[in-house]
Amino acid sequence: MVIALIIGLTLLSVKILQNEEKAEGLISFFRCSWVTLLFVFLSVEINDLMLKISSYTSSQETCELINFNRGMIQVIVWLLYSTKLLSTGMGKNIKPFTVLGSIGTTIAIIALFAQGTTYCPIERYIPIFNLRFMTFVIGAMNLMYISKLLKKHNRNEEIQNFLTYACGIILFLLVNFEINDYFIKFNQGALDMSGTKNIALSAGWLAYSILAMCFGILKRIKPLRYISLVVLCLTILKVFILDLSHLDQLSKIISFLGLGVILLLLSFLYQKYSEQIKKLINEDITK
């Protein structure tokens, strides 16, 4: 309640000072103050709400799940709030909103990776249909949206590309986290599942590279197309170096033959359509 009152007073101060000359410094100070206080207020309210919910259960596992979801919910709120600040700051040329929105987004992404690399408690993990998965997707979408905002307002092109690459990398890491948690939960006690896990990771990487390339082509997003090509190359190397080492001799021979045929086919297609492929991969982002 006290924080809400202070936020109201700082907003009132901004309203009053807008009619005063040479008060730009004070206006910026009060804007930074109420924006920061609102960020803190939202964080405290979410934390208190989740603590209250956890007080109704005596199960340690349920408490761990509530605490994990609290972190994910906070990240979602921080991302949405910070993106709104950035949008308003760029649209109305309010520098404090732009700066604090950028800081808030950075804090949210750092918190996402600090808390979300492994699902907790792993016993409650459900592949894809979990709050961690949704939070990572929202994080990636927010970065893509911010990149488009920068393009719309003719801001730094390097930052636009950086955010687009970051979006692709976040989704790629999410694929790895999901597969890893699946094997942690559903293969506990198995004698040796490393080979199966490696193959599953390769399949996930391949699926990701195909989807990223398709999305990058449809939406004309060059960084995503580059990421898809890098992931595809890593997948091929991983299959040769790691995955095949877990197979018997006959399976290795068959796998090498299959990969050889695929690589020859890719080489043939590239030679035949090299100009079209180069044009497609290097095509700039358009609206």
C-alpha cells in the first residue's frame, strides 16, 4: 500500500512539473522513480501471493513447484512490463522509459536462465506443457518484438540483429533443456541412456533447424536462417562424432551410408541452385 501511494505521488509530481519550464531533469527523475517502484511493487506482490499459496500446502514437492512457478511468473510480468515501457518510450521519445525498459528486459532474461535451465521439481515435469516452456517462448517473442520496434523507429541495426540472434539461441537452448529434463525424469535408474539421449538431442536439433529455416524464409528473417544453418552443421558433426560411437558395427555402416547419401544430395542441390540459395539465405528482413 505504501509503495502504491508513493507511485501515485511521483506520478502527480510528473503531471505538475510538465507545466513548468526547465524541469526536464526533475521530470526524468520522477519518471525513473515511479517506473522502478512499480517494477518492485509487481515483484513483491507476486512473491507474497505465491508465498501465501504455498502456505496452504505441507508437501515439500508442491512447495518447490510453487516456488519455481513464482520465478517463471515474475519473469513473464517483468518481460511484459519492460516491453511496454520500451514501446511507450520509443513511441513518445521518453528516454527514461526506454532505458529502464531495456534494463528490465535484461534482468528478466538473466533471471529466466538463472532459474529455468532445469525444471523443479523434476517429478512434476511435463514435456512442453509446462510454465517454463511458455516463459522461454514469451521471452523469445519479446526479443523479436523489441527488434521490430527498433526497426520501426530506425534505431541501431546491430542491436536489432543481436536481439534476433538472441531469440533464436533462446529457443535452441529451450529444446536442449526440454530433452534433458525428459531424460532426467523418465529414465531415472536406467543403466545407460546416453546413446538414446544423444540421438534425441540430434533429432531435436534437426527439427529446430528445419523449423527455424522455414520461419526465417516465411518471415524473411536473415539471422534465423543463419542460426538454422549453424545448428544443421552442428547436428551433422554431432552425429558423426558422438551418436555413431554408441552403435554397433553394422548400424554404423548403414548410418554412414545414409549420411553420405544425404550429404551428396545436399551438395547436388547446392550446385544446381547455388544462386537461388545464396539469395534466399542473404535476403534482408522486410516488412
